[in-house]
Amino acid sequence: MICSVAPAKIILFGEHFVVKNYPAIATAVNLYSKTCIYEYDQPIVESKQLGVKTILGVEDVDQKFKQFNVAYEMIKTISGAVEGFYAVIDSEIPVSAGMGSSASTIVSFIHSLLTYYGLKPDLDLVNKIAYEAEKIVHKKPSGIDNTIVTYGGTIYYRSGSMERLNIDWPNDLYIVAIDTGVKRDTGMVVRSVLDLYDKYPNILGKVYEAAGLLVDTAREYLLNKRFMELGDLININHGLLVSLGLSTIEVEEAINMLKKIGAIGAKMSGAGRGGIVYGLFMGDPHKVRSMVGFAGKIYLLKPINEGVKSIYQ
Ligand code: MEV
């Protein structure tokens, strides 16, 4: 049996704007998806989280697995391998919530399948295949999701290239995410934002420019340990996303709750229109701790350095 794990991600700053080649900052966090591969005579993939499985490499692949099929076909071509396998994907990352569940599961699948076929799971190759697979799900992805879960750490991402930020995260800094429970399709939300941009390019061009300046300022603050000052930037970034029509009542309620319990700043994260919001906390988040696990919707997270890797069980 071969197993790989990949982390979840939080986009700290700049989602959506990154689709139009403005910068964004994302970090890997300590929630994981895992793929384990067993020998089998046909190529099968099963999602424990969704409670479904399908056979890959056939005409009518279950739509829920179409990105796995793209990855499988690419790996088959690269490796020349013909053997079947049984891949079991297990994940603690909420689905369609903005924490990179789709990127993390496809990256752990690709990493484990390359390993199973005896290839070195080079991270650049994993990332490249994952990007092609993500295009099937999200139509016009910026590539930030697959990149952050592949390499881990905290990255400044722009136009397909990344800079790894060496941030000295304080021990008492936490990212608290609340899942509003409102699921949405990232591809559709991205499309609607791009349509709004096309309708008002002169107005939204300024909003995008402001977002770019904000992300560059956040990069400076992060590198210079000015963590308390990030609160303003987090709140302003949320406001910019609101101006793109991305907030909902559930999002605003979750943000108010995070602020009430002491967040330095709070914003939606990922595609918006539901999904998760995150707040940044410094100090012992005892109020947060008492709420973690509440209805399974609140997560106490830490930035982590490692991306996808093999695990031995
Ligand atoms: C989704 O996690 C982030 C978006 O910026 C889309 C993308 O970058 O591909 C909304």
C-alpha cells in the first residue's frame, strides 16, 4: 500500500484578484486529505468523504471524479503503466468550502499514484498535473490552490509563479476558520466575478489595483512580523470582496462572531458566497477552543511548512 497526504489551504489575501494576475498570499494549514493506493486489477477511485467510487479510464466516468480521470490519463501517458489500482481518498477538509479540498485530494491522489507506478513524485510534476485537473473543475483557476497544497508553507503567488515567504509565525498565532455550511461552485463564482469586471472595467480596475497594493503591504507586514497590523488589511480585503458581490448573510454573521471573540481581523476566504471565513488571533484563544468542533464547523488552524508527502503506514 502506498499513501500520500496533502494539506488544506487558506487564502489569506487576494483571492479572485489573483485570477486576473494580481498577487495573492496563501498558506498551508494543518488539516489533511490522504490517498492510499492498493493493488487491484482495474483503476478504481473511492472517496470515503462522498461515499462513492468509480472506475477511471472509461467513457462515462462519474462527473464527481472527472478531475481524477484527467490526472490518471496524464500519469498513464507519462509512466506507460497499465496496471490497475484501488485508490481510497479520505479527507478531513470540508468540501466546497474554500479550504482547498478539491486541490488537496487531487494532489494527494497524483502524488500517491506516481509513487505507486514507481515514478519519483517530483513536486513540479505533481503541481503541473494537478493544475490540468483543476481546470476541469474550476474552469479558469489561477493555480494558487494546487500550488499551495503541493509545496506547503506560505506563498506569495502571481501569474503562475510563487515566492515562498519565510515567515516567523508566532506560537500564539492562530487562524480560526468558520465554515458557513453554504456550498458553492468555485468555477461559477469566478465566472460571475469576471462578468462583473467585464461590465465595469474602469470601476473594478481600481478595486483590483487596490487589492494588489493591499497584498504587497500584507507581504511586507508578514515578513517584518507586524502581525497585529494585518487586522486592518484583512478587514479591507473583505470589503473589496464584498464590493464584488461575494458576501452573504451567513458570511457576515460568521465574521461578526469572529470579531466578537477577539479576532484581529476577519474576512471570507476562497471563492466566497458562503464557504469559509477566517479570523486571525494572537494569544491563547480559550474562547475559540471552547467552540472548536461545535457542529463541526469551526477550525483552529496553524500555518504549516510541509506540502504533499508520502506517509508510511
Ligand atoms: C479559490 O480557492 C480561489 C479563487 O481565487 C479562484 C482561483 O484563484 O483559482 C477564487
